Amino acid sequence: MDMVITRFAPSPTGYLHVGGARTALFNWLWARENGGKFILRIEDTDLRRNTPTAMQQVINDLRWLGLEWDEGPDIGGPNGPYLQSQRLDLYTMYAKRLIEQGKAYYCFDTSAELEAMREKASAEKNNIVYQRPARFPDESDVKKARAEGKPVTVRFAMPAEEIVINDCLRGEVRFNGAELGDWIIIKSDGFPTYNFAVVVDDALMKVSWVIRGQEHLMNTPGQQELWKTLGFGELPKYVHMSVTISEGGGKLSKRERPASLRKAIKKTEGADVEKIAAAGSIGAEEMKGFLDGKTMPDMPAVDAMAKYLGVELPEINVVDFFRSGYIPETMVNFLALLGWNPGTGQEIMTREQLVAGFDISRLTKSNSLFDRQKLLSFNMEHLRLTPKEKVAGYFKDFLKEEQSPVAKADDARLEKLLAICDGARTLAEVEQKSRFLFVEDEKIEYDEKAVRKVLSAGGGEFLKIIRDKLSAMDSLSEQAVEQMLRAIAEEKGVGLGKIAQPLRVALCGSTVSLSMFESVVMLGKDRTLTRIDIALKKFG
């Protein structure tokens, strides 16, 4: 226990949520600051809720953030395997040991019987505490229960005395063991529960620090008593971090994204639910369960349905922020300051500065706000401070993920686009402003509002004048284009915007683009004239 060994142990029931990413980051920082080890373990024993894409996405997201692990499912290590589904023999062995010692026992309650217990406790306004049998069932009882088709589970016999948790952030936290009751360690499918497997794994992997969210504090007394009962020796040090809340005031939840989609579907008048489901490649029954709030589709299905509807969902998972054009330096810096501060007043920090300054004692008990405007300002700063070649690499990855036409640009042109867009808040802004350069002239998509406001309101006449002037120019330069547009504006007695905006809509389809002078030069004279002609024909 002398070495600091931390772990991050996500369940592959969804993508890596920013709350989970913060947990991973704090564990990684504490291990790195102390020259220790950081372990990645996948807790995949909930077969019903595991999703097929989640585990690989979690691994990809951690690597994108730069949180490399010393032991884990893809690199191995001395304490593997690192997927709980491959460690079932270990859990079975320790469960049998507890049963033999009289510290755990078999149960045969059906779902209906357990529900009746809950209803009775609720009617009596009591907490439900499982009634321990006077005699623990033996193997003959198990055989008989199975023959009758009853579920067979195993429960840990909790001690009735007071349990004290020494939390490094919250001090002593006391629980009454009698009120917690006996809890299931092996489910009827033979798989361990989270609270059982996590203790066995933490002990065998020599984890010395358990740093996790405040919501896990209620799990800790049962885990601590199980650790002691199994004779695992010195307890790990516990740290239960504060909650991160959204701008709406509630806990930042991984369900916020699918919940937003559900709300959008229900608000869409005449929504064709069958077609929306088909866009997400899910069946009618799964779609009904989703709309009723009973099930949650895999995240790619949620994203595909949102795209079909044209709905923007809030970024919640790490991959959402990647797709919105944030860079990892930003996310690591921002997440580190949610519930921790360096004590120096400094906010913009590099990964190296975070490692050097990270101290568990500077975690805060109060909730932290996930301030999206602050995140945007952080991203602007890190886009400016991060080496240009590194930003260009991030931009390439972003373009590939988004299947953007800008991905066709060579390295020199990409670097030029980033330089032109110096001061952009996200890589998505750079892509949005420059994609018109890489779209075929005939496939420009026009924003209806921009057409109505600019071209249909007299802009077409200015566009004809620009075309004539541009056609007569022998060569293009940013200075020459600027002089030409300013001369027209002066002649017509209007501001430059009145002249430039119709040209911008004709070239880009919207009122958002690169500088108009640079846009014309980068697009070239022939393509600029072609796009003006197309716009005049459509809206002239």
C-alpha cells in the first residue's frame, strides 16, 4: 500500500460521460503526481445494460484525453484480466468462501416476493431491510430451489454495528449497519453485483486509493465491511468527490442527451416515429420503450435519430465535445477545475502543470458548475497556446470524424485555414467557415433565412455589379478584392456589409464564412463567378 495505485472502472453501458472523465482524470493525476500506477478496469457484468460500442469508445475517449493507463484490457498487466466478465471464477471462489464461513447465504426470492417486501416497507414508511433467515440454506436447498425454477442469489450478511468511513475529503462518515441490511453479491445469472466485484478486484489489483463520485458514498460501508470480512488487509483510502451540476441546476447526467431527443420527438408535430426509428436502426418495440422512458438505445442510434430530425443535442459525453470541435488540452484543463483548484488563482493550465500541482487536499466539498461559456473561452485559449502542428492534427481527426469535405485539403491549406480563423472558439467553427471551399459549386446549400434577408432584399442587384467588376479583373489578391468591394460601396453610398454579404451568401450559402477577401482569392476567379451565376439564376 506504499505505492499510490488508482483505478478507473467504467461500465460499458454508455459512452464516457464528462463526469466519468473527471473521475478518470483525478485518479490519473493523483497517480502521476505520486509516481504511482493508474489502472483501467472494465466492469461489464451487467449483461442487460451493456452496449456493443461503449467499451471501445471509452478506451478511445480516454486515449484522446491523454489519460494513458499502466494496466488495462488492451495492454495487460500482472493483475489481469481487466474485464470483469473474464474474472467470474475469482468471484465464485470468494463467494463460496463467505458461504462456508457463514458470512453469506443463498436466497430464493422471486421478483414478485421482493416487490411485495418493498411495498410493505413503503406502506409502513420504513426503509426496506432484508430479513435474514434464522437458518442459512444449504446445497440441498439450492438444488431444490433450482428444480422448482426459483432464482438463486447470494447475500452478504452485514454486521449490525455502526460503520465508520474515513473519507479523505469528508472526514468521518457514520452508518448504521443494521439499517443497511444484507445485500446481494451474486445475482441469479451467476454474475457478481458491482459492490461485490469491485471489492475483490480492488484488493487483488492492490488499489490503494478509491477516488470516485459522491454518489458512491452509500456503497462504501458495505464494500468496506466486505473487504474486512474477506481479510484483504489495509483498507484503501476513500475520496468521494463533489457533484458537477448543469447550468439548469440539476446533476449533469448522461441521460440528458437521450432525454433531449425524446423531448424533441414528442414536440415534433406529425413526427413519423417509424422513420425516426429506422434512422437509428432500432425496432418499433425498442422505440416505444425509449419514448416511454423505459429503455435507452445505444448512443449511435440516439445520434443518428437526432441527425435525421435535425436536432442539436447537448454535449454530455467526451466524444460529443470532440465532435463539437474542442481539443483535449481544453477538456483536461476544464475538468480538472471542477471540484479542485490549485490554490494559485491560475485557470489556464497545461497537463504538466496540472500533474505538478494536483493535491487531493485541495478538492472541494461544494458542487461545481459545468459552465459551457467558460469551456468555450478555455478552448479559445488552448487553440491559441497549443503548438500549431498539434492543432492541425486535431483538426484532421475532427474532419475525418465529421466526414467533412474540408478533409480533402492538404496540410498546407489546413494550416492556412487555421491561421485565417485565428481566434475561433472551436474547430467546428473553422470547418463551418471553410467548408464552402471544398463543396462542388452546384451543391452549395443555401440558408433560407440568409437568402431572404440578403439576396431577396435587393442584394441581387449588388451581386450583378460585383460580377461585372470581378470579371474585368486580370488577377486576384485580397487587397484588390477589398478595394473593388469598397469602391462599389462608396459609389452606392452604403456600408461595406451591404455589398459583401450578398457575395458571401452566393459563395458560401450563408452569412458565416472566412474573410470575404480571402474567400474570393482562395476560391478563385472562375469558381467565384460560377457561384455568383448560380445564385443569380436561383434568387436573382
